[in-house]
Amino acid sequence: MKSVAVALVVLGISATASAKVVVYSARSGDTPESIAADYYGNRSQAIFILETNGLERDKPLKPGQKVRIPTAFHYRVRKGDTLEGLAKRFLDDGRRAPFLAAFSGLRPTDKLREGQDLLIPFQHVHRTEVPESLQSVARAFYGDASKAKLLADYNFRSAPMLAKGERVLVPIGHVHIRAVKLQPVVERPVGKMKEAPAPVVMVAPPKEAQKREAELAEKVGKSLAIAEKAYKDGSYSDVPAVLDKVLTEEEPSEAQLAELFRLKAFAYVALGLDDLAVNAFREVLARKPDVALDEATVSPKIRAALDRAKKSPGP
């Protein structure tokens, strides 16, 4: 895997917006979706790469083309830091302090402690192609239309509709580059600087990244084997429990996610949870569109769930 060590940088997108990004040098055959799969572990999050770089969906990139990959990251509080000061520094406006607090599970009135960990979202700039409501934007990026008020407050606006070509900032805290792709955070010494610089996040060198991927693959592989055995033993309810733990605690690759959701789909069919099985197969198809099941070894009910997922891919 070709990789370049670059810092987490701040790049201006508009007069009021900036994004924390890793700059990636594209290889032959790369697409925004394949980069999202590799760096985020989820190709459905390619929207952030597409819109950040003004790219077209499913269009191959030119070798060597620079692609900005935005990411949320963690910041360690230093002495003298305040929510308002950090909001001004990272979110471009001190009035966004309550939002910065919320992303880290804090109250706006909480005092920061030295060494405390804060989640810093990146600000995605969404530009409308047609008139669009904030509810629609919230549904697209958060899966929850009720967060339209959050977007309105974050952008200091009262109008619920966006005109064609209008831009809106969408704070994103749930999307980040997979840890196996990164070196540990390195913080520059403050010295005599009046303001501490942002942490520097480096892309892992190829050999180190490959080693981490191998270690992760082995760890996730063991859990998949446990789930597979549980399914074969008829302990169907144990399968989702094992795999949900993997999703919560690890960062599976796209191939591992396809296998993980396949096992979940099989178990859900056995448990009579057909709708959940169809949803799981949709996750498989998102990663392996050409997936097929052997008629000789796979039950008609499982194949029927896959067929439903193919006919109705969902949102």
C-alpha cells in the first residue's frame, strides 16, 4: 500500500469554514468510494470526500491526484484552554462552544481540566444543488431529520430552507480515519508561542500500516470464527451479540464488514427476524454488489432475504 506521511492540516474552504484533513495521493484505480472504504472503513461515507474535493461519484481518480480526507479527531486539553477558545480555534466561532461541549458529552458550563480528552468534529461544507430544507440535510448526514434545529443553531440562522447554491456547515464528529491508518498523535511543544498549535496526526508508513492491518485482521477474524461456530451450533442469538461487540470495539475492513453482516443476516433469518436480515444483506451488498449464495448449501429463506435486499436497496 502506497502511503504518504502528512500532517493533519487546516485548509480554508470559505471565509468562515475550515476542515481538518489528511491529504492522500491517489493511486491508479482509486475512487472516492474506495478511499472511504480504506480510510473510514465505510464506503458510504464517501460523500465527505466527494463534496470536500468537488469530485464525481464512482469516477476514477488520476494517479498522484491529491485528495483531502476530512476527519474528526481527539484533542488533549492544555492549561488555560476554554470551550469558547477552542470553539473559536477549531470551529471558527466562539459561539459554537456549546456544540463543542456536546460532542464530548459535556455541558456548556463545564470547566475543562488539563489532560481532558475532547472530540473535535470537522466542519463539512454542504452546498445545495437545488433548494433544500435543513431537515433534508440533517437526514442525509445524521440520519435524523430532527437535528435540523442543531444545523440551524450551528449556522446562526432561522430560515429552515436553503436556496440553490447556498452553503451550510455540518459538524461531523462520527466520521474519522481508522486508527490503523494513523500514527499516534504527536503534539508540538508550545514553547513561547501564544497559542498552542493543533495536534499533528500522521498517516502511518506503509509497513506499519500493513502490520496494524494484519493484527486487526487476525483479531477480527477470531471474532468472526466465534460467530460462525455459534451459528453452526445453533446458538443464533449469540451471533449478533458477538458481531455487535466487534463493530463497537474494533475497526473492521470492508471485506470483514461484508463477512460480518453476512453472518448477521444468516442468524437473523434463523431467528425469524427477516427485516433485520434484509438490512444486514443491504450492508453486504454495499460492499460486495455481486455477492451470490450457493443454492446447494444455503436455505431458500436466506436466499429470499438477499433477493429482497437486492430489489429494495433502501435509502
